[in-house]
Amino acid sequence: MRNTWLSPRSAIWEYWTSLIAFLFWIQYSYGMPHVIRIGGIFEQTDGPVSLVSAEELAFKFAVNNINRNRTLLPNTTLTYDIQRINIYDSFEASRKACDQLSLGVVAIFGPSHSSSSNAVQSICNALEVPHIQVRWKHHPMDNRDTFYANLYPDYSSLSYAILDLVQYLKWKTATVVYDDSTGLIRLQELIMAPSRYNIRLKIRQLPLDTEDTRPLLKEMKRSREFRIIFDCSHHMAAQILKQAQTMGMMTEYYHYIFTTLDLMAIDLEPYRFCGVNMTGFRILNVENPQVASIVEKWSMERQIPPKPDSGLLEGIMTTDAALTYDAVHIVSVSYQHAPQMTVNSLQCHRHKPWRFGGRFMSFIKESHWDGLTGRLSFNKTTGLRTDFDLDIVSLKEDGLEKVGKWSASGGLNITEVPKRKGMNITDSLSNRSLVITTILEEPYVMLKKSDKALVGNDRFEGFCIDLLKELAKILGFTYEIRLVPDGKYGSQDDKGQWNGMIRELIEHRADLAVAPLTITYVREKVIDFSKPFMSMGISILYRRPNATNNGFFSFLNPMTPDIWVYILLAYLGVSCVLFVIARFSPYEWYDAHPCNPGSDVVENNFTLLNSFWFGVGSLMQQGSELMPKALSTRIIGGIWWFFTLIIISSYTANLAAFLTVERMDSPVDSADDIAKQTKIEYGVVRDGATMAFFKKSKVSTFEKMWAFMSSRPRTSLVKSVEDGVQRVLKSDYALITESTTIDYITRRNCNLTQVGGLIDSKGYGIGTPLGSPYRDKISIAILSILEDGLLHVLKEKWWSGSSCLDEERRETGPMGIQNLGGIFIVLASGLVLSVFVAIAEFIYKLRKTAEREQVYISTDHEFKELFHEFILTVWFRKLVKSMMSAYCNYTGFQLILPIWVHVNQFENNLKSNLFQYFHIYFTYNSGSRMFNYNPY
């Protein structure tokens, strides 16, 4: 077994070792001062003595917390010396600093004002005592303040954070409002942004020596400045918000960014449900449980009388207070690393520095501490705070919420999860009351006809009113409809000023414009539009022209004059070719006397006249009793029959349409036609989208039309569509407007019609003020209604009920003499012509025969007797059939003449004379053969 007892020599060695260690511990313990003192110089505020600054309260709170906790300085008591000075009194600040240095302080905190702070800083630099600052202070690039540390974030980093936020929000225009000249230095990175980014900035300054910002706010409201960056204290920010609310500038159309880090100290309860967009920064890490516990304790210990009109939350630890708390702790942490450091009294007039000051300052700049405002670290050269994080906070209905984070190394990181489209689309519109501006125009918005006196929204009806009801049902908002005061849609004058509904939206007198408002480029620059709820174009409204009379010869209209000429030429050509081919082909000749084998006489039916008669018979779909025998002539006949079949079929088909459909003869058929003439006056609705279209168009035709309209605005431009319709009905005037409106009008007025097609293609949308949060919600609701087919139902509801039928749907009426009178004229002309030709033939043949037979009528009495005998023979009531045949051989023609002779049984004495007359008439003086006639 091993002996556990120590030898005497070993026991003595252990005793002396323990004694030496104890003596070293005593020496170290007595080497650290039991009490160290820090100094604080704070500006004294006006009012009661109890109203001390938050920095002073945090200074005391931090010292007391360190002394109670005993983890940072277990054997040392931290004490403080507090001096109060008047603002801007740098001499008093210097004297108070010298007093504290004579007490032997290891560091001086404050003051916060720049002039007083610079005076204290120069003393600390001379005596090499650390000077701790917790407020923003501008330092030149050649800063030589070695004994200086500032816990406030670097101004350049803050400026970058604001610039990153503006870029994330995609602002193109913004207004920067600063409190004093130092604001321009703090925001220099943002102010220099227009030269590097596509941002247009307007710089304004808050009024000096007063908290009344209403004149400035009024000017910004009149200038329609909705994106504003305020660089001011949280006290001033509270006053700005209160005054902005009284001026109606706390709406969803405004977006404010505050550079103060104390936005959480402002009472934002009155603005939670206003819809205003408010964004700021926060360095106090309240999400940390330990930080939240310390802040809560500080708020409980702080006893400040409430100020109802201040607009601030009482008991909230401000950023300056939190930075002061962290500053006291960073000095205590640094003091832990400075053993055997002695503190002695310093005299300002002796200029003898503290011999441990440089070492202690290095410990402060090299120290790291996780405080209330996050990780504390400093630039070893400038003493400025580096590598800090900023919370991006935004006002929501539940209060101020963290939506992102910014750091110098990582930049901006928005952590707010955007809501997926289509889900909870009623969030920003539910239970809100919106002002709707509109204009009277059928069938979109009309005054409801009723025997009772209607008020409010019940006065109106129409397509847009029904659409508004559906949107309100989906999105859950209420609304008030107001007619636009000037009765105009909205256009821009030469000075850039807008009127009508566009102006109502620009000046935020209305939240939505629900009307047939055309989406255009110039309007899109000043307001926002939803997705289009109706597509249309521009067209021309004009009187329906009277139906033109087709004329007596309308049966010729199915074919053009050229076709008729071609048919006539084809007829002549085919007849001549048929005649030649029939003469040329040996198979077209036949034996004239088949019963006489010895006869060598052959004949041909297709004489020149017969060839023409064959063509006419085929063309008129009638037989000619002439049949071709040779293959060649049959080919010609077949091709001619096929040709006539197609021609007659096409003619018949077109003839039905030409004779039954009334043709409208309009003086203009398109925009080109109306631009080329000046007889018909035309115009548009004044200050509407159609007027803007012609005014901005670069197309030559439209430029010419606008020059015409602008040269006579009193007669060409109308106040409303209704006025334009009345002008179209009462005068020679054409109204150029939207096609959907024309469709509605022409369905109800049979005297009006649309001329030509669409000039362009556009759409109607719901207008909202620029940057309105309602636009996307409205667009989603419109798409939902469109997919459900409700928009089509609404259009059928308000566009139906037509009393006029389209030209294509008009029923065919009975044809009158104006349609077919030409046929009777042709028939009568043919009859008259045939009579004259028959008389001419009769007279010609009679004369020739009489000359050959040398039969003459010597007296008028003989001629009258012969003429009376012929008339009586024609009107005999009894008929006697005789056949007279004769053959003659004259130039190859064969003539067979059947004669019907009417003989009156009571007029036998006239028969011999009548037969003598016919005998003379039918005697063919060819010298070959005479007619042999036997009446019995």
C-alpha cells in the first residue's frame, strides 16, 4: 500500500507556493481601483427639473445595472459625475469638462450638440481622455480626434441604407425634406443618386424655429409629391404626422421614409388603419429577449409625466438612450482589460495628459460587445462605429413590424413574405369606403328612371355600375359615386394641366374612376390603370344612307360591262368559227334529195344566219332545231353549251342578290374617304381619349383629320357623345368615337350606322391614382369576373334590346317594278322592233315581187280594196288550212313556207283576189320554178 502522507520538505514547499499566490492575488486586487468614475455632460431641457434627458436617465440606469450585476466589474464600483449645461454654450461645456477631469474620470460622455461637443473633444484630445459620443456628428476626412469614439452609426452607411431602400421600392421620383444643414451631409449618398441612378429628387427644408409644417405640407400636396423622405428627429416626425393627418395626407397614396432611428417611439396608433405607407429604420434589437428585458426594466424605472399632445410614447427607450447604455458598458468592458491602471486628477491649465489614456482608448476601440443596439465595434482610426445592422420597419394594421434588415456587408434584405396573388385579395380593401368618380354615358353610366326621388348610389345604373357592384362584392369595400364636375374624361392642355376624371384621380379627390375610360400612354404616366375590362377601337358614326334604286336595267348589274362585252365577243366568235368549220367539214353536208339516187346536190344547214341563231338558242337555254353532225362542229357546240351553262348559272345566282338586297350608297366608307373631303363635317368628343389619339398621331391621314377638326373646334368638337349623336341626325356630320359606343347607338337608332372598320385598338380600364395599392386588387377581381363570363353577361344585358336589324340580317322584301321594270322594257322593245322588222320585210318583199311580176296598183282605190281584203282575211272567224310549198334554188337556201289562210265562207267573191295577192307575193323570181297553188 502506497503512503499518502507528504514528507516534511514537500509540505513546506506547498505552503510557500500557496502563500506566494495569495500575495500576488492581494497585489492584483489592490492594484485595481475599487472605485472608478465616469463623467457625463448633458444638455439641460426647458421645463421642470425632473424632465431630464433620456440619455442622462440611461446613463444612470447603466451605471446602476453594472454595479448591481457585478459581472463586468466584480471588485470595482462604478460611479458617475453628471453636469448639465445649456444648449449651444460651448464655454460652459469646456468648464464642466475640466471640472470632471479634475475629479479623475476615465471617460467623458457627451454633450450631444456639435458646438459643445467640439469644445469638450478638444480638451479630451489635449489631456488624452476618451470622449464617448452617442449622437451623429459630422467629421471631416482629416479627422485627428484620436480620443474619440461614437456609437451612432456612420452617416455614410445610413445614407447607403436609405438609397438601397429607395431602389428596392423602385421610386423614380422622391422628395427629401431635411431639418437642418447637417441633413444634407447625412444624405449625401442619396442626394448624389440622380447622377448615377434614374431617380429624380426634389429637396425641401423644414421651417426653422417652428413646428408648424402645414404650409410645407400644403405645397407638397399641391405639387402631388407622394414619396417623401424626412430627415428629422422623432419629436419633429410626430408633429409632421399629426399635421399631415389633418391635411388628408395620411392615405394609402403617400409613402413616408423617416431616417430617425426612433420611429418606434412615436405613437402610431392613429395611423394604423389609414392605409398610409410608412417605413423607417431601427437599431435597437428588441427581438432579443435579454434586450427586451432590459428595455422593460428601464421603462418601469423611468417616471415621466405624460404629454398627450406630444405624439410620442412614454417610457420607450430611444436610440440615444440605448446607445448611452451601450456606451457605459463598452467602457466597463474595456476597463476589464486595463489592470493596474491608475486614475489621477487632471488639470486643464497644466496640459499634462493622462498617462494611461492612449492605452485605455485603444482598449475601447478594440473591444466588442453585444449591446442593446447589436454588435459594437469601432474603426481603430476614426473611432466610428462599423459593421452594424439596421432593422427595416413598416407600419401595418397591427403596428410597427419588422419587414427586412440592412447591413453594411450584406446590404438590404427584405424578409417580408409577399402574399401570393389571388389569396386574400380583400386585405387592403375590406371595409374601406372609396370615392368613385364617373361620367354619364349610355349604356355605361346612366341616371335611373324612377317615379320616386332617388339619392346616393341608387341614382345610377348601367354597365359600369353593375361592374362596380361586382367588384365591391368581391373585394368587400363600400363606395360613393360622384359625377365628375366638369363632365370630361380627362385630357392634358398645353400647360400640362389635366381636367376631368384624370384630374380627380391626380388630386386624390377620388379613389377609382369607373367609366368608359380609355387606357392611353399619356394617361398612364399620371395615373394607374387596371386590367382592361373591355376591348374596342375607334370608328365613325354616320347616318344610314338611303337605299339606292337598282334602276330599270338592274338585271345587268350581276355582271360588269366588261363581262357583257366579253360574252358578246365570245358569241360572235363562236358563231363565225361554227360557220367556217361547218363549211369546211365534209361530214356537215348532206344529200338534199335522198329519194333520188342520181341527184348530186348536197346542202348545209349552218349558214351564217343559222350559226348565229344556234349560238343565241344555246345562250338563252332554248333549242334552235339545228343539230351539228360532224365531230368538229359538235365539239364547238359542246364547249359553247358548257360556257353558257356557267355564265347563266353565275348570272342567275348573282341576279337574286342584286334584285332582292337593297344597296346602301354611303358618301364615305373609311377614314381615308372622310379625310379627303370637306363637305361632310366630322369631329370627336372634346377632351376625350379619341381627341388625344388624333392630337398625338403621326399618321398623315390622322394628322390631316386633326388639322381639320382643330381649325374649327366649335363645330367639330362636341361636349358629349349624346350631343354628337344629335348632330349626326340633324346635320351632315360624322362622329368619331369608340366602337362599343357606336354599337350600342346603332342598335337603338335605325338611322345611324358604323362606317368603315376600326381605326385603332384600345381598351377600357378602371383608373386609380398613381401608386395606388388598389390597382392590383382591382385587376385581379376583373380577371376573376372575366373568367366567370360575367362581363359578357353584363354586356349582353345592356347592349341587347335592339330594334334595328343589321343590313345582313334584313329580311328580303317583295320585288317591285323598280327591280324588274327593265325586263318589261326589253320585252316591249323587242315586240316593237319585231313589228317594224316584219312590216319592213313585208313591204320589201312585196315591192320586189311586184317589180318582177310587173304587177302595179294604179289607183288608191285598188290599194284600199286589196288592203281591206287582207284585213278581213286576218279577222275571219272560220279557218281553212292550206299548205303552200315551194322550192327555190337561190344561193343554196331552201325555203319551205307553210301558210295558214283564213277564208270566210261568206266572202267567196274575195277569195280569188286574195289568192291572187298571195300568188303574187310568194312568187320567187329566180327564173327556175314558180309556186303552184291550188286552193281547192
